[in-house]
Amino acid sequence: MAMATTESRAPAAGEDTSPKASIWRNLGFQVAVSMVLGVGIGLIWPEFATSLKVLGDIFLRLIKTAVAPLVFLTVVVGITAAGDVKRVGKVGLIAIVYFEIVSTMALALGLVFGNLLGIGRNLGRLAASDGAAKGAAAAVQAAKSSHTTFEQFLLNIFPDNFIGAFARGELLQVLVISLLFGFGLMALKPEKRAPIERGINTISTALFEFIHVIMKLAPIGTFGAVAYAVGANGTAVLISLAYLVVAFFALVALFIVVVLGAVCGLFRINLFHLLRYIRDEIFILLGTASSESVLPRLLEKLPAYGASKQAVGLVLPTGYAFNLDGTSLFMSLCVVFLANAYNVPLSWEQELGILGIMLLTSKGAATVSGGTFVVFAATVTTTGILPIEGLALIFGVYRFMSIAVATCNVIGNTVAAIIVAKLTGEFDPSRRLAPSEDA
């Protein structure tokens, strides 16, 4: 028995080349390989490649099974996470106002940036021959016929059955249920609320494990979706996807330097000094693509930058649910990409409506790698206009984009913690480390 224990511990302690650390078991690597194989099959054997669409469709169906419960649980957890806001009054109120302003700016910037670049437009005329484009057009017609008046649209947002909204996949109704349930939960006395919160958090953890299992099938779904897209549309799809990734990284850089830089300048904070202070955490993000991986470190480091522990302890965790700037940028840019790629015209009224939906769905988005994509899938499904077929295609490059998503989320929340601390008198420059200690 002792020998078995020793053998089980040895690889974890000292062998980086063990099967556990093998690159072949890395999901990002598997997705990259599946993309290459899909491209190859699509170019060499287009007739067979188009028949592989079913693999991508199966993956999407499995993703959709998690969408409604994910929206419900993450919104409820996000509201309860902000429960401490009432106890700290001024800090919480200012934090929530700041989150909403900056998140809205991020969503709007993504929509404007995508429209100006015409992201995905060079794929549109090719995708128009695809059945997905016909499905998208039918969805537009269905949306027009089902929501002929504002009164009808408003009425359809509110559910008449708790379970029915989940069963029918009416995600706007699920969002309403989530908000009302979350606020109702907050109205309970702490001793009654605590066990319910623990139960919801436990179920939420189990749901994410369920999603992780589905994500293991992502290479297969990506292979089928990319093979089909290339087989049906040729090399234009590859150019569009590469352009999407480059454009997104440029958008994130623009948001950090211009928007967050301007906000920091307004409150006399040196953004680049702050970025240097958290550079180790940024390097961790570049490797893990998960903002959760640096939360404990930031909770320790930011008080040493000058913000009080109370402000950091409230603003940072709450921001992880309510202030996901990178997620907002990703969702809004990819909405424009899907609309252009599948030739679905969006009026400015529709774009404003989608922006409003994204303001809700982006709240409580999972901060683990891959969670943003699932929340984006919920948004696309909720619109009833955009084709969900494009989700598997975007997932093929999401692994690259998730690095920028996580990095932007963390930088945005770091800036938020310092600024809210300043606004509420919870910032003391004398606590800041000397430059030589900033490492």
C-alpha cells in the first residue's frame, strides 16, 4: 500500500513530462488540432466535409442544455454576491453604478468597432448560400410576426409558468425569473438565506462541472463545424476568423488604453504603473486564460497599493460577477460578426435591444475559461434572430480570444477596485508599496 502511495505521488511532485502534463490532453491544443484537420478535410474533400455539420450541431445541442440553468444560477449568485453591498452602503452603491457605466461603454464600443470594421462581412455573401442563412432569415421573419407591437413584446418577456420558461428555452423569461428570485432571496433573513445560498452555489458548481464535461467534446464539434464551413465556403471563412481574432485583440487593447486610461486619468491614477504592479498576475492570465486564477493574489496585493481591505474585499469579488469588460467586448463584437457572416441585417433599434440583453446576460458570466462562450451562446439564443450555427465556428478560435477576455476582465476589475476606493475615501496612498517593492 505504501508503494502504491509513493508511485501515485511521484509524478505530481516532480515529473513535468508525465501524462498528466501532456500537451495532448490540453483542450486548447486539441481544439487547435481539430481546426487544422477540419480545414484540411474542408479543402481536400469538400463534399464529405459538408456532411460533418452534424458533429457541430450535436455539440451545440449539448451546449444549449446548459444555457437556461446557467443564466438562472449565475444571475442569482451574482445578486447574492452583491448582498454585502447594502451593509457597506456608499461603497456598494458607487461600485454598482461604476460597473454599469463601464460595462455599457464596453458593450457599445464592441458594437461600434465591429460595425466600423465590417467584421465578418466578407464571409456574408458566401454564407448566404448556407442553410443557416435561410434559418436566420426565417428567424427574423418569425421575430417580426411574433412581436408586431411593443405591448406584445413586453408581455412576452414575462413568464406565466416558472418551469415552462426553462422548458421552452425562453431565456428573456428565465432572466426575469432569475432577477425576481434573486431579489426575493435577498429579502430573507440571513439565517434563512444562508442554506439556500449554499445550495445554489453547490448546484452552480455542479453545473459548471457538467459544462466542463460537454467542453471535452469541443474538439469534435469544432472539427465538424470548421470542416463544414470550409467545405461550403472555401478559404474565405479562414480569413474572416483570423480577422476576428486580430480585431478582438486590437479592441481589447483600445479599451484598456483609451477607456480605462481615460477613467484612470480622470482620478489621477497612473494606469501603466498599476499594470506594472499586477504584471505577475497578467502573466498568469496569459497562461491560464482564467480570471479566477488570480483573484486570491489580487485580494492580497491591492490593499498594498493603497485601497482598504474592505473596499477591495467588496468591489473585486462583486466585479467578477457584474463588471466583466472583456466578456462584454467579446459578446458585442461577435454579435456583429455573426450578423454579418450570415447576412442578417440588424437595425440600430435591434442592436440597442441586443445591447440591453447583453447587459443582463453578461452579469454573473462564469469567470472560468470557457464560461464567457456559454453565456454568449445564451445571448445568441435569446435574440431569436442570430443563427446559432455560427457558435461552433467561433468556438474554434475562442481559445485564443479567451486570453484577452480574461486579461481585460481582471484589469477592468483592478481599476474598478482602486477607483471606487478613491471615490469613497477608502484609498490611502501612504499604504502603497515603494517602487522597489512593486515586483
